[in-house]
Amino acid sequence: MPKKATNPLADGLVEDEFIVSLKMSTYLVAVIVGNLANITKETNKVLVSVYAVPEKSGHTEYALDTAVKLIEFYQKYFNITYPLQQRLDDC
Ligand SMILES: *[C@@H]1O[C@H](CO)[C@@H](O)[C@H](O)[C@H]1NC(C)=O
Ligand SMILES: *[C@@H]1O[C@H](CO)[C@@H](O)[C@H](O)[C@H]1NC(C)=O
């Protein structure tokens, strides 16, 4: 879900707060902490991102292109739009 706020904490740490997500199967959720870089594309108002460690981010374009094609295919095949909110201003 989109980030709602970033709050400064002690010692230079920050706390990111996100909008409450929809109910979903736990196998669809991942929490990953690390130094990651992303590439992102938008298709039919859906932001699609691929994350990798910065040294491998040059190898992520195929994954992004494939994910974008799959989302476009499934949206058309099932005739449904992506159900999750993408941006804070979509509230
Ligand atoms: C990474 O994703 C954010 C959205 O989550 C986007 O604003 C940013 O442009 C993306 N970076 C690149 C290099 O695509
Ligand atoms: C897709 O869904 C919309 C309504 O959400 C409907 O108007 C349209 O006829 C549907 N298209 C097909 C090909 O079923």
C-alpha cells in the first residue's frame, strides 16, 4: 500500500507508516528489509516495481517487462482492474 507518512525517530532512524491494506492471503505478503533499488513502470494506472540489490538492478528489466505484460494480459482476460490502491491521492 502507499506510504502515508515518514516520521523521524531518535538516532537518525525513520518510521514509515503505510495505509491499511486489504485483507489478503498471507502468502501474498512479504516484509523485506535491506538496501534495495527498484525499477518501476506504470501500466493501466498500476505501478509495477522490481526490487533488487543495487549491484543486480541492471538484471531486472526482463522481470519488469514480463510482469507488466502479465498484468495487462490478466486485466484483459478477466476484465477486472487491479484492486489495490496505488497512490496516496487515490484515497
Ligand atoms: C522506485 O519506485 C518508486 C515508487 O515506489 C518510484 O517513485 C521511483 O521512480 C522508482 N524508481 C525507479 C528508478 O523506477
Ligand atoms: C468488462 O466489464 C465491464 C464492467 O466492469 C463491462 O461493461 C464490459 O462489458 C466487460 N467487457 C467484457 C468483454 O466482458
